[in-house]
Amino acid sequence: RYEADVVIDNPESLTLEREFADGAPLIVNTSEAYKVTANFSGGETQDLTGQAKLESSDSATIAPTVFSIVSALKAGSSVMLKAVYGGPSAEGDEAFPPRVESNVISLDAVEGVLQGFTIAPLNETITALGRQQFTALGRFMSGDALIEQPITRHVIWAVRALDDAATSAVSISNLLASKGLAVSLQPRTDAVKVRATFDLPNTTEDLVEETVLCIAKPDDAAGSCPPDDMP
């Protein structure tokens, strides 16, 4: 039996942080995740990402969705975003906990055309039954500017055997909150292809990038990745 003292308190303030660099625009038809931190009077903090509500000054341009993620629906400038915790419910119940608001972040949304993307890490080795987060970085032309922006949530992730057959050695997530997270499912040495596919709009073409993920038992020396005898 284990016991712990828990102090229940109302946050004094919230801190809202961007996933991308401050001042960077958000490409239309992409999304960005935000981190919400509660600050308490004693100096303690608590992660409220996904529990606090995000509010947008123009939800027709930049709309909050779930898990503190916002989506850019059309081009627009100076959209104000803030996080809110507590306050009256939609049914008008008494406010508990009291309403607390975060700092305000100004965000621009711009049109962009994807030129290509890269995935990372490349040719990584993990321990059997371990996990690896993969990311995708897109290159967009927006007017005369080239903008790089993560698009991990906007590609379809898949794993295949090295000969392109189906495999049960590794799974990879396409759920919104965990996209690109690969998990080794078997306690054995193996290697698989990790594939990311972006469906180009208004075309029959796809953009595809691949890498190899190698799995090694903790007591085995890791070989080269990709394997020397890869098909």
C-alpha cells in the first residue's frame, strides 16, 4: 500500500506555449499543438494540455480542435489565441474552479504549397519492445518565401517488412495525439521500413518518404542499420 499527500488548489495563472517558433505563420490546412501550464501560488506547476480550453478570436480562420491543437482553415492575420480553465459551465452552473486565462498569442495563417518533406530519425536502432517517435518536416512555398513546418500529424504512417510484406514486429500510430509513434511489439531482433505518405490535393500523386527502423535485444550488439543484407 502506498500513500501520498495531495494538495488541491486553484491555479493563479496559465502559460500558453506554441509548438512552432514564435512569430512563425501556420500553413493553411495544417495544425499546431499548444502546451498549457497551470501556475500555482506556491510556485508549483501542472501540465493542463488537453484539459484547458483554447479560444480563438477568429475560429473561421484558426479553429481549436482537441488535445490543445488548432487548425488553420484559411489565410488570415493576427488571430488571438488564449487558454481558459474553469469558469461557468454551458448550463450556467456556479463557477468552480474560478476562471483563469493565459497569455495571448497572435497567430497568422498563410497559404502554402508543399514542395516536399523529410522524416526523422533516419536508420534508427531501438531496443526490443522499445518505442521511437518519428517526425515529418514539410517545405512549403508561400508566395516567394520557403517555409519549413512540421507536418507529422498530416502524413499517413505505415510499417512494412524490408521486402515490403506486412509485418507484426512494429506498429506505428496514426492517432491524432500520437502520430508517428512506433512501438516494437516482439522481444526479438528485427528491422522494418517506416513509410510516410502525404496525399497531394487535387492530384493523383502522393509524396512518400521512407527510412529503416532496426530493433536489437538489450544483450545483443547492434548491427548496421539498415542491415547489410537488406533486399
